[in-house]
Amino acid sequence: CFNASKLLTSHGMGIQVLLNTTEFYYLCPAIINQIDARSCLIHTTSEKKAEMPPKTYSLQIAWVGGFIAISIISFLSLLGVILVPLMNRVFFKFLLSFLVALAVGTLSGDAFLHLLPHRFAESTYFDSTWKGLTALGGLYFMFLVEHALTLIKKKKSAHHMGLHLFRIDDLNNLRARESFKIALLFVGNLDYLGEMDCVAFFPFKAPGTMQQTRSRLLSKELLRLSHSQRYSREELKDAGIATLAWMVIMGDGLHNFSDGLAIGAAFTEGLSSGLSTSVAVFCHELPHELVKGDFAVLLKAGMTVKQAVLYNALSAMLAYLGMATGIFIGHYAENVSMWIFALTAGLFMYVALVDMVPEMLHNDASDHGCSRWGYFFLQNAGILLGFGIMLLISVFEHKIVFR
């Protein structure tokens, strides 16, 4: 796009010269060409982009910052194990309520103050609409994942329970007559049965007195029954651990991958972007790991420490994989990273509004002899602190640089 002075100069005319009709006709093709090509509109957008400060990031900072952030967040599950003895204390309930509120503030603050404004500021109206739809898609995606994992968990629990009941029913059917006769022997109906009757009913030889026969039958029945029950419990325990391990790797692993993807892409955008997203992820993982930490859950389910560490490591590896994917996308495909941020905003809003807010509203303050107003003010302090942290990072993000 040529302005007036450049247009005149390119056609060999002076800037101070008044144009006559012939000279204007001479310039008309160039003017019409610029109008048809919309060159000046593109030039205006380019000038605005040129005035924006360049990205203050390097690939090395993105890798180091992302690795440190993911490592700190991954070790939160071990913190939950350390704090297990304190979980029944009253102050722990207050601390947990504050942390949940802080997570709501940081997640929603990062979504509304950082992720969405930055993505929409550089977009046209229709482009902003599609990115907003992507944010809604992220929210809906989390809804589907959460409900799908719940349904799968219920289905597997029902399947193992059905196998257990089937074994019991099958066992009872095979020895229904035997169990019935044993019951008759011990409810006082021995007067109606003779020793030869008992031998005829059972397919094995029973020499000796009726008392000896009764003892043999009882011992054999208890031995078989106890063995079958012990086998079922061990099998159910193994099946439960396998199911729980699968849920941790697939459920929490997918969650970790999305967190790592967001953190990696954010650090390629800039140090402030990576910092705000990492703080938001940290604050929402902290209360989750303190109460329902995967490491503690696996130990409680019967795993050894080595097994729990292995499954936690596999789940954490997905977070590092997500971080690497986010860094590569953010560095080599800048346009794609914009959509990742919009998707992350939807994920954060879902976690904050669907998972965290209901937990805040349905607190058990009265059960612990605490004031509901105390919980209310504590939760407000957490939300406002989260908003404040994200606001400070958003306002001073251009000054947060690493030299």
C-alpha cells in the first residue's frame, strides 16, 4: 500500500505539485488497483502487528520452564501421601477449602484474563467466533471424558461383581442337594434319617457312626466353602487393582497430557504466558492431589510402593509428552497454538465451574463444628487471590522476561 507521497514519487511527480485532470487520470490505475486488492487494509493490520513487541521467548526457555513446571506438578501426588495423617484435622479442612477456591480463581482467571483475550485480540470477528467455539469444544470434551470414564468404571465394577455372583450361584447349584441335606442334618431332623439314608444321598462311602459322618461332611463343606471364598476375594482384589491402574493411566494420564500440552504451548508464547498457565494448573492440581492423590489411592487399593511409583511415573510421562507436543506445535505451527489456547480455556472453565465450584458450595463446615460464614469468607479470599494473581501476570506480562 502506497500513501500519497509514495504514490506521487513512484510516478515521477513532486509532492507539492497540484494535480490537474491529466495527471489524476495518470494516477487512477494505481489507486484503483490498491482499492481492488485491499492492499491498504492489509497494510493497516501489518502496521499494527509491527508495532506489537516481539515474542520474548526462546526455545531453550520453553523447554526448561516447561520441564520445571511439569516436574513440580507431578510431585504433588507424593505431597498428598505425606499429609495423610493431617487429613482429619480441622485446619486441613479449612486449608483444602481455601485451595479449592484458589483453584477456581486461577483457572477462570487464566481463561478469561489471559487465554481468551490474547487469542481474540488478533482475530477477525468470524475467526474469534470459531475460536470461541473451540473453547466450548474444550468444555464439552472434558464433559465427555469425565462421564465416559465414570461409565467405564461402573461397567467394570458391575462386570467383576457379576463374575463373583455367578461363581457363588454356580457353586450353590452344583451342590444344592448336598447343602440341603447338610442343613437337615443340623436342624434336628436326624430322627427322620437313618445312617443308610445319609450314605445313599452322598456319592461317597461313609463308614462309622452318624457323628463321624456329620463331622466329615461339615469339615469337607467348610474347607470347600472357605477355599472358594478366598479364591474369589484374591481374584477380585487383583481385578480391582488392574482396573484402578488402568483408570489412573488413562484418566489421569489424559488429564496430565492436556495440562502438559497447555503448559508447553504457553511457554513458547512467552515466559509470562507459561507462568500464568503453570500457576493455574498447579493450583487446581494441589487440592485434588491432597485429597485424592493417585499415589495414595493406589497404595490404599493394595499396591506396593514400587507398583504405585511405576503407575504414577507412567501417568507423569504423559504430561512430559504433552509438554513436548505443545512446545513443538507452539514453535513450528504458531497458528495451531492459538487453537490450543482456546481449547485450554474451555478445559479450564469446565474444571473450575463443573468440578471445583460444586465442591465449594457443598462444604461440610457444620459437620466439623465450623462456621459456614468462616468457610464463605475463606473461599472468597481464595477466589479473589486467584483473580489477583492472574490479573498481575496479565497486566505486567510484557515486563516478565528472562535475560
